[in-house]
Amino acid sequence: MIAVVRFRAGGARYAVPVSDVRQVRPAADVSALPAARSGVAGVIRQGGAALPVLSVLGSPAEQVLMLEAGGRGYGLLVEEVSAVAHVDERGLGPPPDGQDAGLVTGILDAGAELVLVLDAAAMGARFLG
């Protein structure tokens, strides 16, 4: 069994391992960052540091999922964090063909819903360098 945080963004369903999640914050806590890189919405204060917040999964965004993976902390704008779920690893399918960055590591079979499992370390490396 693996524990994941499930959330919605850009009309799609996603999940990320609980081990990569630090907290959930309101999107109103994000401050704009002048001349930000593409995909960076701004910054958010986290324990004395200003961490970047990604806006790469679409809008609208009501919450920030605070992640730490691959030695990097950052926020991810999402519509709604919906649940913490325990998933049988046998229900995790392979990543889909067609992606060029390896951000999706697998697909959860959640009945009528398709849930893409994201690699938080790969996402941070891709969009934050």
C-alpha cells in the first residue's frame, strides 16, 4: 500500500505521494513574483524562506500544495485537495506514452476517474531548474 494525496487541477485528477507533501495552504498566501519564469505563479513564505509556487496544471487555483522532493521545496497551485488515500500498488498502472518529461509516474484506477500520479521531484527539476 502507498499513501497519496489526491487533488484536482485544471479539470483533471492527480495524486502525489504523501511523503512529498508538507502542507496545504490557501492560494491567497501567494505573492506575485515580477519577471517570473514560465509556470511560476509567485512565491510563498514557508518557515523563513520564500519558496516558488508553480502554476503548471491549469486554473482556477484555490489551494497551494506545499511539496518537498529531490532536495527542493516548492508550492503547486491546485483547485482542491480532496483526500489522502491508501492505494494498493497493484492498482497502479504504468505511466502514459506521449510525455516528454516523465512527470507522470503512473495511473491510478479510481473507477470512473483517471488519476495521474505525479513525480514531485521531476516536476520541481523541470520547472525550477
